[in-house]
Amino acid sequence: MVLYLIISVITIIITAIMLYQRWWTSNIPPGPKPRFLLGNIHELKPHWTHSFSEWSQTYGPIISVWFGTQLSVVVSNADLARQVLKDNDHQLCNRERVAKMTQSGTDLVWSDYNPHYVKLRKLCTLELFSLKSIESFRSLREMEARSMVESVYKDVMIDSTDDQTRKPVVVRKYLAAVVLNTISKLMIGKQFSDEEGKEFKEIVHKEHFLSGSGSLLDVIWWLKWVSKWLVSDKDFLAHMDRRTKWFRGAIMVEEDVAVEDHEGFVRKLLVLKEKKELSEETVHGLIWNMFTAGSDTTAVVLEWAMAEMIRYPTVQEKAQQELDAVVGSERLMTESDIPKLPYLQCVVKEALRLHPSTPTMLPHKASETVWLGGYKVPKGTTVYVHVKEIGRDPVNWINPEEFRPERFLLEDTDVKGRDFRVLPFGSGRRVCPAAQLSMNLMALVMGNLLQCFSEIPGLLCVMKTPVEALASPRAATRVIPLNMG
Ligand code: HEM
């Protein structure tokens, strides 16, 4: 009798779970068939986005992908992006915290949408990314761009003065440095020493490794022990310790003195921390967010733009002709020239369309069940907007794979979140708060480089290997030698 009762209860429980599961997954978007417990991870390519693209070709612009037992929905057209980032923004603006590093969510990037987030976002918008603040740091960006051009010039000329024997320069090095220096001056009023910069890069690299090795396994509950084995708590704590040490040395120096000494955003944060409005963890997290979210993203798009101009030399020539006509050869371009350089602005937009640095944005999470494109997206689902695919959708773009900035001359397309055909910065509540700042910086850096150097066409530009360009000082530009004394 007891055995009969136990079997009946177990059967009822299992049936209830199965019915709930069936109800939960009914009407979800189509996608590759998931395997028991594994989901689709056995079919994922190392670059997940490549698999997302292939599956979208087969199953349509909205697909379900299972990471173990965690459902993700990926959308890949402009209409669905609007449904995610505008019509259902409120229900879909939480974050899926993908890696161990992001678990606390006390920072801005990985926080859910809650009062804490709103407070931080407001602070950043007002104090760091407002038009007034961006304008007040303009000369600083121009100084950084100028010193980048000077160091390229020095390195190019150091070996040889003629094109035949000159060695190529690795563009990435200069782009990464100019972006990091600009952000650090914005944040702490000074740039890092070589040692601090090197340590920062190593920490970020390690962080990518640690989160990369754990993230997939972290979402599969029965494989979590593998993740723990790959990245033990000890490794993780040692990494966080190293990060905090770097922080103290490079950013906070002596935290008590810092409030008095630092200029820039960090100073404002420290004042708020003193008033106990922000915790130490939040202050650290926010500063770390700005350095990590800002540096690689901007440098990567710039590097792609330079690579595309090596591939399409006529684009480079056109941009240089515009710079010659508007700015001339007696001075370097400044940010106030940007409105008079429509073609250069189009080059930046085209680079962002084809090569958005975060191809699926950052993952959002459904706080409620919503319906997208007629399909159910249950509460708890991770939502990705495949902006790289959207920017290449032949429905909206003629010859989408071609780097043709002219397409943006025909109509004034917004790329900062208002036009859903091109969303490199996302859109809605979680849109990148630094979109304007990045656009200014990219136009400035690109304009300065184009004004001063030409690349010899035909060089290697496969992005697995950094772009190497044989930079040749332009005869028409007299600016650098004049300023280098
Ligand atoms: C070309 C350069 C950049 C691109 C393409 C880019 C793109 C993005 C994207 C796609 C998101 C996620 C949007 C979403 O999830 O809905 C984002 C978020 C963010 N970005 Fe950027 N970004 C760039 C530069 C920067 C810079 C320079 C900074 C800071 C100095 C920055 C700070 C942030 C922050 C703090 C967030 C999180 C916003 C939030 O969750 O509320 N980004 N960015």
C-alpha cells in the first residue's frame, strides 16, 4: 500500500513537471533541436554569433537556442529589434549575468534594471556623458589624438625615410593607447604609466580568459563543478585581489587623499562614497565598467575602419580629399571640424554598421513573459539582439557586405539607437551611454590619421592578425613635422 502510494506521488510529480515544461516551452520560437540536459551547446561554434547566423538562415529571424537548460532567444531583424528594445523594453531590460565576474550586479553594466541601476545611470549620464561634460573634455581628446599621430610618425620615421625599406606599424597598438589614455584622463584626470597600462591589459586579458572558460559551463547546473575546477574560487579570488591592487595603485592611489587630489569622474564618485551614497564595491565596479566597456569597443571599430580603407582605397582617398578641402594642411583636424566633414562621419557609421564591437549586444533578460513576432518568450529567458546580422540584412541594405560609406550620405541615418536597422550601441533603456563620446573620438582619431598618413594598398588586413599598415606621411600635410620640432 505504502509502495503504491509512493509510486503514485512520484508519477504525479513527474507528470506535473512534464506538463509545466511543455506549457512553459509551448509557442517559443523555432530553433535547432536541443539535446537532453545539453541543449544546443554541442553544436555551438567557438564564436557563438556564427552559429546564431546559420540558425537564423534556417529557422528565421527569431530563434530559440538552449544553453543547457537555459533558454535564449536571438532576434536578427529590425522589426524584432524594435519589439525587444522599444515595445517590450521595460520587461526585457534586466541583464543576464553571464560570467562569474559579473555576478554581484552592483555595478552599472551588469545590474538589473532597479532603483540602484537608475541612480547609477543618472549619475553617469549627468556627470560623464552629458553634452556639457563631453564638450569640456574636448581639448583633452584632441591632445591625445595629436600625440598618437606624433608617435606613429616617430615610429615610422625611426627606421627609414623611404617607402621601400620602411617597416609596417601595428595600428592596433596606437588605437588602443589613444582610447585608453582618453578614458583614463576622463576618469581620473591623468593617463596611466606604461607599467599601469600594461598591468591593466593583462588583467582584462585574464578576466576574458576566466569568464570565457566558465561562462558556458556556469549556465549548465549539472556541469558547474567543471567550471569550478577550471576556475577555482582560489583563482578567482587571486584575480580579484590583483585587480583591487591595480585599482589602489593606478586609480585610487591613497584612497583618503584621492578625494582631494583626483580630477574627473572618479573624484565625483569618491565624494558620493564619502557621503555613503555609494558602496566601495559599486565605485570600483563603475570605474572598471568604464575602462573595460570603453577601451576595446572603440579601438576595435577604429581598427576595422582602417582595415576597410586598406581594402577600399577609394574610400580613403575620398576622406582625405574632404579633409584637405575643409581643414587644409596647416593644422590638424579638431572636433569642431566634424560637422563639416560629412564623408568622414559616414565612414565611422559604415564601420559601426559592418563591425559593431558587441555583435549581439550585452545579454538582456526577460523579467516577465512577453510575445515577440508571435512567439512566447517566457520569464527568465536570455534575449540577444543580433545587431551585426541586422546591420547586414539585405532587406534594408543594398550590397550589405560592401564597405560603402556613401550609403549614409543619401539619408541622415541615426546610429545611436533611434534607427533599428543599425544598432551598434543598442537602443532603449540600456543603450550605450557613451555613444556620442565614442562617435566624436572615432571621427577625431580617424581624421587625424587620414590627414597625416596614407596606407599602401594591398597589405594584410585579416583581423585575426592585427592590421599592419605601411604608413607613409602624406606630402600634402605639413602638420606633424612642424609640431615635432
Ligand atoms: C564604438 C564604441 C562602443 C560601442 C560599439 C558600444 C556598444 C555598446 C553596447 C551594444 C552596449 C549594450 C547595450 C544593451 O545591452 O542594450 C553598451 C553598453 C555600455 N557601454 Fe558602450 N560601446 C562603445 C563605447 C563605450 C565607451 C567609450 C564607454 C565608456 C567610456 C562605454 C560604456 C558603456 C556602458 C557603461 C554600458 C552599459 C550600459 C547599461 O547597461 O546601462 N561604451 N555599449
